[in-house]
Amino acid sequence: MLDFITIKEVKANLGVWCKQLRKSQKLTQKQLADELALSPLTISKLENGENPTIETLLKVLQYFNEMQAFNQYVVREIEKIDNNKSLY
């Protein structure tokens, strides 16, 4: 069975994750935006899955100390691909 997920679903999930991180610290969107030198609209769009930039996402993850875990996931995926390279 093929498990298909859309880009829209991933953006929505990233938004929910970022919103939960923000709320866990009892921050408003404006407070987080001020901390990151972003506009509140940028934070709102990220949390609503509306075309966030990778830069915005990484700033939020860095602020909440999630960047290392995210990077470790990426590195593991790179290593999996490297380990599956053909020997020919």
C-alpha cells in the first residue's frame, strides 16, 4: 500500500508543530516574531501552513532548540542514501 502525503499536509503539520512549540513557552505570535525579528504575519503564515520559507522555519526551530534534532534527522537520511549506493 502506497502512503501518499501532500506538500500541503506537511506544511500544515510543520505549522502545528511550530504553534505547539510557541504555546508551550506561553508566547504570543507577536512575542515570538519580536524575538526572531520577523513580522507577526510571518509567524501566522508559518503556523497556518501558508508557504513558510525554510529560513523562517529554521529560525523558529533554532529558537526552541529543535534545530539539532531536525538536522540529525536530515543527516540520518543522507547516510541511509549513501549506504544504499551501488557498489558498481
